[in-house]
Amino acid sequence: MINPIDTFFYGLYMDDEVLAGMGVTPRSPRKASAAGFALRIGTRATLVRKRGGTVWGVVYALAPEELARLYGGAGLEAYQPEDIEVALENRAIIPARVYNLPLPPPPDERNPEYVEKLKAVLTRLRFPPDYIAGIQ
């Protein structure tokens, strides 16, 4: 793989089976957190800046063409790449790419099915129970 990009996933793309089903091979999985953000779920998930907030997720090393495949699909083309820093479980701070919506979903936009799937993935990956409980 040429020039893998460490990418922070905070939604259903944390699930390596979902990625494999899209023809993407997730490499170098590392649990991580992004400080200064909150998770906002509408139809899909996005990050919004929030002082004191923390979002948990997984960093995978992916090829640029794999990222293009993931975010070139219907309904995902609005997501834009942004470079942030994340903290790994060993407390190392690393740069990572994240994909976010330029405008967060309105407060009345909800997707209960997405929320339940996300909570199941977070539980399987053993993220903090209080973080999982706060997702809505």
C-alpha cells in the first residue's frame, strides 16, 4: 500500500466487517479519542466542535483510493476530510484524517436504527460504557 493515511472513524466505519464489505482492508486498528469534539447523529454521524467534549473511535491506516471508495458513495459525498490530532490508548498523540459534514444535521433529524447499530459496535469494541450510554 502506498502512502497509507491514518484515519479516525467514529461511526459505523469503526466496524472492520462493514469496511471489508465495501472492499476496504482496514489496517493497523487502534482505539483512539478526539478531544474537543462531540458526536452528532442525524441520518448519519458527524463530529462537531465542543469544548470539553471527547469522541471515541478507531484509527485505521487506509490507502487514498480506499478512502475515495468509502466517501464517494451515495449520501457520503458531502463528507469533507479534515486533519485533527487523536489520542491513542497508550496516550500517544498522532495526526489523523477525519471525515465530517460541513454543516451538522439539524437537531430534529434522527436515525434510531443508526444509533442502535453504533451502540452495538461500540459495545463490541469495548469502549467506555458511559460514552456509549450518552449516544442518542
